[in-house]
Amino acid sequence: MTTFKTFLRIVQKNLWVIIMYTVMLVLFSIVNSSTGKGQMDFTASKPSVAIVDHDNSKLSAALTEYVKKNADVQEVSEEGDAISDALYYSDIDYVIYLEKGFSDKISNGEDFELEVKSNDSYGSYLAETIVSRFIKIAKSYAPAKEAGIAIRTNNLLENETKAELNTTLDTSGLHNAEFYYDFMNYSILAGLVFAISYATIGFRRRIVKKRLNVSSTSYKKINQDLMLCNFALAAVMLLIYTVLGLFVIGPSVVFTINGLLMMLNSVILTIFAVSFAFLLTNLVEKNDALMAIINVISIGSSFLCGVFVPMQWLPDFVVFIAHALPSFYYVDNNRIFASLEKFDGEHLMPVLVNTGILIAFTVVVIILNNIVSKKKQKE
Amino acid sequence: MKHLFYNFKITFKNVELIFWTFAFPIILVTLFYAAFSNISAADDFVAPKVAVIENENSMLVPVYKQIFEKVDALNVSYETDFESAKTKLESEEIAGIATFDDGMEYPKLTIEQNGINQTIIQNIMTEIELSIRSGSEFDEVKIKNTYDRKQEVSMIEYFTLLAMACLYGAMIGTKSLDKNLANMTASGKRIAVAAVSKTKIVLGSLLTSYITQLIGLTILFVYMLAVLKIDFGEHLVGVIGLTMLGALAGLALGTFISAIFKVKDSIKDGITTGFTMLCCFFSGMMGPTVKFAIDSSFPLLNKVNPAALLTDGYYALTNFGVGERFWSDVILLVLFSGVLSFVSIKVLRRQKYDNL
């Protein structure tokens, strides 16, 4: 109990670290979460589009209406760098400028060039197909009166190729869950490992160690108590993250088999993190050095293993290096869980391999920990 | 001069300090470089794969086949068995399956998940359907893109990294000042009773910190430019000037933390690291979209965030040149440094102790 109380006192002093990384986790997940939770039917991806209508005609209104049906039309100020900023950060994929005379040119069947601003993303490609489809069809009815063209174009555009989903999974929701649990890799490796190491290192200081050595409590008992404290802190943190996940991702996703598997995956990573934090405290004596190592490892593994940058965008040599890091197997499991529908041996095999490797990393860390611990005890 | 020499000696002997100032930003920028070296390929268009299930009884399959030959935006393959195509769909080898019923029925698309590739397939298939329904081949629309993207959005990460390196300079500032404070270190106590000008000593310490920071930033900058070949555009002088101002903001932050928080050395380091990482997070270090979201939703937050001001300053400079936005970032950074320095001076001025 004395060990636990002391441990808790040190953790309390460093509570801000845990809070900081938790805030980051929630904010990052909210910012990166996509809309469209709980959709079981085909839902077309909607590019973000802005329309600057200087024509204000029936045809430009009809085009705007059609784009609104198929894209997220956003209001954006024409002043300053607002449009450039939005395109740069991909908040908007495509800006359409409908200049004065747009309607007349279409009605008269004249050839014209449509001015746009496109950031050349997939979203912009999609936006371009939507806009050009409307204009192509409208032009095919020219020459005619503006109102007639608008009606006939709209009538034809009511037809579209039907699409249906082969899956019953809420893929959008699971994608958000994947983001959340992936970022947890950073929060756990930075926040939890720091809190645990910082508190445990307090017991490793030479002067405290000497006092502990002459105390009636055995070294083993203290180590066991410390380990219990570490796991208790980790369990509380995981519980908080799970409760926060209910708000960020939604209970309908968290309590699916896939959501629960992601949660279980995070438990395995946490066990690794606790063992790793314990090893660190055996290897490092100074708080400054501890902070440096934790920062490099947490940020490094998050960048290399696809937490901050999706794995498919990473170069091959980075992915190859990432195989040497436990975070890789954690993130890869989340990726599989986000689309896993069949839970048979064949489909679960990659998950089992990844989990096995993650557990193997933990075992290696525990063995190393014991070796270092014994060596230090002899000293 | 003597003070400067000893201060340098003390600073460069501190391994942890040298790590945070010199090594950590270089390790991090190398990681960034590794992670982002392929990022431009992420938006390169790759035609989504779609399998068409052949049906001899459909009159539309030959018509679609003819049109597919002219469509570059789709990668079409032909299958006879729906189940084998479905296996490919489930393993994400293809993004969609187009099936045709008998007669003149238009095709139906089967997909595994909602996504941009699936939407592209559905869009193109719709366009073909509309063209067949209208009975005419549509003319292409001429489109002129007037947006000139000067750099990849991943440059924001490098900007935040430079900002982080500037703000980590706060650690040097804190340590330099702490050793002159009687309530913090033994050397501070000695300095307090010594017959030397305290102003000279403190200014000497701060100058050493600033020069050390600039040395660290120069190494980082040269590494980014010469080794990693990161392109900062044509306003290199402006970028260097802004970095020097950032280092000053870092120094002001360090002085402020040293003056305000009467806590242990390691806790001050924790405050500096925590504050810097949080500032960098809001500036887009863990994803540029975070910066845009904060700028749009809580603009005031990033107006008082030195890392965001630096990041925005670099962004403004490399995208729009020296202009109103750049100067506004510079002024806010000067204000940030000025306010922190003013408070620090107020706290540190004429400190006298009866006992310690």
C-alpha cells in the first residue's frame, strides 16, 4: 500500500502529461473522422466543392443544385488567401467559377472554357466528373432556351447506375475507429510510458534504492507492487480511452466484434508498453534522458508505422524498417479489423500472426527486463 | 567575453540539452523525410479496377465494352463467374463488379465498401448510361485550372519541425537563466553574493543560449537543405529571418518558464517539452488538417501559439511571398516574445533574499 500511495503521488504530479496526450488523441480523431457513420448502403464519396456564381442564372442555379446533391458545397470567402488555404489543406478539393455569360454560352451552344481551381486530389477528380457531366448534357440540348435546357438536363440526370454494398459492415464508422485506435499508439507510447517510467524511476534513484534495500520489505515484493501499480495505471488509462472512444467513435461501432477486437488489440499494445516502460526505468537513470528516449520512440514509431501517415503512402523501405517495430503489427491489426467480415481461420490468420509477434516483443522485453534487473541488483 | 566563454563551456557539456537542441530535430526530420518521401504519389490518379461479368443475353454488354475501350479512368477486366469476381472484391483486388441482366437492362454495380474509387466507378458508369439513354455522344468540356500548387501539404510538417526546434531552444534559455537564480541553483546563490554585475551575467547567459540555438538551427537547416534537399522556395532569406525570430521566441519562452515556475529542473523541462509538443500538434505536426481545423474553428488559439505563427509564417512566405499575412505572423511573434520577456523581467528584477 505504501508503494502504491507513493506511486500515485508521483503520477498525480505528472497527470498533465496523460491529459495532454489524451486531448491530442480526441482532437486528432475528431478532426480526421469522416462523416457517414452507420451507413449500410452505397453512399457516394462527396468531394468538397465551392461555387463562385457570378452568372446568377437559371442554368447556374441548376448546376449548383446538382453539385449540392453530389458534393459537399462549402461557403468560402473570395477575399484574401481563404480559397488557396482551403485548397492547400484539402478542405476544399475544387472551386468552380461560373462567370457572367455562362448560361448564354451554353444556351447558344458556344464553345467556352470553364475556370476552376483544383488541388489535383482524388476529390477534385470526382468533382470534375460531376460538373463536366452536367455541362456536357446541358450542351447536348443546345441551342435552346435556358429554362428548357435546365429541365431536360435535370430529368436525364435523375438516372444513375445503381450500386449496392456487398458488406454489412459500417465501413465509415470502422474507419473512424481505426483512426482512433491507431493514434492510441502514440498516446500510449508517449503518455502512458512517460507516466509509468517517471513514477517508477522515483523508486530507482540510488538513495531511495539504498533505503529500500535495508527495509523489511523484500526487493521482489517492491518490484511486484510496482508492476501492479503500472498495470493499474494502464488499466485506468485504457478505461478512460474506451469511454472517450464511445463518444468519438460511437457505441454502435465500439461494441461490434470488429470494435471489440480493436479494443483487445490496444490491450495487448498496452501490456507491451507497460513492460517497455519498466525496462526503460532499469536502463535509464535520468529524467531528461527518459523524456528524450520516449519522445523519439513514440513519434518515430508513429510516423514509421502508419499512425500519422497512412501505411499505403509510406515508401517500401520505410514499411520494411517498420516491421522491426511492435507498433507496425498493432496498426496492421487495426487495418485488418476495419474491414474484417469473416472470422474463420483463413481470415484471422494474419491477425494471429501479428498478435503473436506483438506478444513475442513483450516477452523479449520482459526477459531483458529480468536480466537487467538482476544485474542491477548485484551492483 | 569571459562570461560568454564559460557559458558556452557549460552549455555544450550538458548532453541532454545538446540532444534536444541538436540531435532530436535532426532525428525527427529524418523520420519525416522517410515517411513523406512518397506522399506526392498518394494523390496520383490510379484508375480503379472493375470486373464486368459477361452475359451473352444482355444487349448492352457489347455497347459498354466498346465505350470502356475509350475510357482511361477505369481499369476494366472481364469475368464469366460472379463468385470468383466476388472473392477478388472481398480481398480488395478489385473495387467493383458490374453485372448486366438480360435484355436492355442497365448494369448494376456491386462494391465492398464506400470509398472514392467506388464512387469514381459509379460516376463513370452513370455517365456511360446517360450517354446511351440520351442517344448522343457528349462533347468534352474545356476546363482551365488556375490553381498553382507551389508545394505539397507535407511541407507543413517540416515547417512545424523548424518551429519545434526554435521552441525547444527554451530549454537552453531555462537552464542558462536557472544557473543565475539564487533560488534555483548553488551557482545562482554564489552569483547573488558576488561583486559582479547581475545584468551582465544574465545577458551573457541569454546571448550564449541564443547563439547555441542558432548553431543548432543552422545545422538543422543545412541538413534539410543540403542532405534532404527540402525546397523552401525563393524566399530563403525570409525563412532564415523568421527562424531567427522563432529562436528568440524560444528564448523568451525559456526565460519565462525559468522566472515563473519555481520547480525542479526536470519539471521545467517537462513543461517546455509538453508545451512545445502541444503547440506543434495544433500547428499540424501530427497531421496538417489539425492546423486548418484549428485555424477555421478557433482562430484565436493559433494566433497565440508560437509554433502555429511560425508554421503559418513559413507557409505564407513560400506560397504568397512577403506580404500582409507574413508580417502579421511576424508582429504576433514579436508580441509573444515581448510579452513573455516583459513578464520575466518584472519577476526577476531586483530579487533579493534575506535567507534561502
